[in-house]
Amino acid sequence: MAVLIGALTLAAIGSGCGKSEAPTAPTAGKPEYTPSSLGTSTLLGRATFGDPNGELFKVKRITGDWQFEVKAKPAFDLAVQDIVFQPGGQSGWHTHPGPVFIQVVSGVMTFYESDDPDCKAIVRSAGEGYLDLGEHAHIARNESGAVAENLVTYFAPPGAPLRIDADAPGNCPF
């Protein structure tokens, strides 16, 4: 019986390995990834925060009229990265598995969102922040003539990649 099963398995595998008569053309859905350029990233740190029993992790602070709250189940990674973009540098289109807080430390950065049909520029200067929820593709570009530095804080599932490359959405001319 084992010999019969082995022979049938080899026959099935072998029948799918024949040469096709015509070469296969590349598919039209080829990814159009835009790699980052003229930027340097330095991961400053990454740590996991969570409840040791896998329950809801919750931090809440109220000071006067100011309130702050973070919840995660069972845990989350917090990572901080320093990214320096030379003039003309850009991040490439990408998403994130969770929210990302971007602080422009020096220079000027311009952000574009894939879900904006008009491709409107969102400009942030030193001392300003940009919140990216990570839900759809976006790109960060240094369209100024000076170096720009960002301090980026990621909230992500434990061990998840901080960046996920995405296709160019086609709503922007670049």
C-alpha cells in the first residue's frame, strides 16, 4: 500500500513539472514599491509592555483637565526611532501595524496619504507632530532644501514589523 501511495504521489508531482509551450508574461499586478531614499534610520529602543497574565493592559492618568489613557490586550511594543532625511529624501509608501507618533525635530517634512484623492501636502515643521494611525499607506518626504530629523514612536503588536511596504497608490504624481 505504501508503495502504491508513493508511486501515485510521484506521478502527481511529476505531471505538474512539465515545460509549458509558451513563456508566461509577468502579471499586471506587479508591486510598485517605492523604497526609501536619502534617509538614515536608527532604532533607539524597543520594549514590550503588557499584563503578565495576558489580561487588558491599561494605563490611565488624569491631571486637572488633562486626561491620558492607553489600553492594549494582551500587550504592545513601544519602539522609538530617529530618522534623518537629506534634502529630497523620502520614506517610500508604507503602512504600520499600529499608530505612529512623528515629531519633527528639525527641518520640514511633508506627508501624503494614499486615501486622499487630491494628494494634498500635510506640512510639519520643527516642533510639530504628525499622527499616523497606520491604517492606510502614506509617504513622508523632505521637500525642503535642508536636512530634516524626525523622532518616531511606534505602538505595535509584540514582535510585529514596524513598517510594511506598500504599492504606490497612484493618487500622487510622484
